[in-house]
Amino acid sequence: MQPRMYAFAFSMTCRANIRDQPTQEERERFGRQGGEGRKKIFEVREYDSDLSFIRNYMTKKLCDELDLYIFEKKGPEWKITDKSWEHIRDQLVYSRVNGGFPYIVVDNGDFERNGELYLKHMYEGMELDLKYVERTIPYIQQLWGKTVHLESVIEAKPVLFSYDGKKHNRKFL
């Protein structure tokens, strides 16, 4: 878990149905009688992963209390694009899949019959962080010894990042 995720999980734990005095809704939904908060916290810690914790304990009320929302960069500005608690929950779960790391595969180890490495980001709705792309590709190129290409998606358009050991190149496909 990343530090921000710990803060979120702590906040969520304090507000979720894991407390000693569950609300009427929590009593009905989870069958909790009250006075079992500490026991329940340890049970959740033992049996739930980050993903199941979010899936099982995220509620509309909790999203409202924590003022959670989904945002995206639209042009030069960041905009709130969604406040639906189900979408927020799903986005949080999705961000934890694969430990939050992107899924990248080797597509071709002899690209253009020149020994170049062609990697493909298996885009599933989450864009790569461009700063990390530009910092990471040189290390991969140094290990590979030849030009490295990385195909991904930015703003719903396929893009190819390349690094030849001297300069970065980015072109939309």
C-alpha cells in the first residue's frame, strides 16, 4: 500500500461499518450488533485484501463524507468528471489491480529486424504517467543496448514512445 492509500484506508476504517456503534443501515446490511469494532478490524485485516476492503466497505455515505470524486485533465485544466460512488469505488479497486503498476509486455525483441525492443502497454483505461515513461525508457534502453519503443494510449489516441540512447521521441500512431 502507498502512504496515501494508508491514510485513505484509515479514514475509511474509521467511517465504515467497522466501528463499535454501527448505524441502523450497517446493522441491517451487515448484521452487526455493536461493540465488536476492534474484533471486526482484526478480522478485516486478516481476511480482506486492499481490493476486497474497498469493494466491501465503500458506500455512498462514505464517499460523500470523504468528498471523493474522479477527475481528469481536460485541455490545460483538471476537471471533476464523476461523483458516482460506484464509479469511485471501481476506480479505486482498478488502481490497486496489479499493485497499481501498469501491465507492459514485450511485443517484439527484434523490431524492424534491428534488435530494437518494442514494448506494449496493455491499456485498460489508465494512462501511463508521462514523467515515469521518460525517466524509465532510458534505463530499459541501457539494459537492452538498442532503441526501445513503448506503445501506449494518451487521451484516447495510440502513441509510440521511443528512446535511442540520445533522445526521446513521441509520435501518435
